[in-house]
Amino acid sequence: GTVTAVVASDDKLFTRPQTVAAAGRKVTFDPTDVAHLTVPLRPRHGVCRVTFTVTPTAVPAIVRGSPDGRRLGARFIEFAYRAP
């Protein structure tokens, strides 16, 4: 099967495009856009697992002078599974 992730950015934190990648696929989107990334699921020992990577990330305390010291990336809004 496949899983589709709906992802978005934060235009108050990011001023350039972000990229989300997984399973050899990727999508790049602007800070005001919403994007979809569909990746294949391949079971390993009966479990399907996908690791998403996001670049760039940012720390609000550094970027905006906020007290928030977390490293943030894209927002994952929704996941949709489609059976094989």
C-alpha cells in the first residue's frame, strides 16, 4: 500500500521552501503552500514504517526572538493510508 502525508510550513518561521523526503521520494513547497507526499509501504517483519526528514528546520528563539527553543520543521496535517 501507500501512505500520503499532507504537509505545510509556517510563513512566520520560514522564508524559503522546505523539503520533506521519505522512501526515496520528496516534495518541496513554499512557506504558504500545502503539499502532498505519497510513499510506498514495504513491510519488514510484518511492520510498515516510514521515516520522514524535513529540511530546513528552525528554532523560533533564534529566528523570531521567541522563548520557544524547540527545533521545528514542517507541519504534518494529515496521513492517509491506501491499501494495496
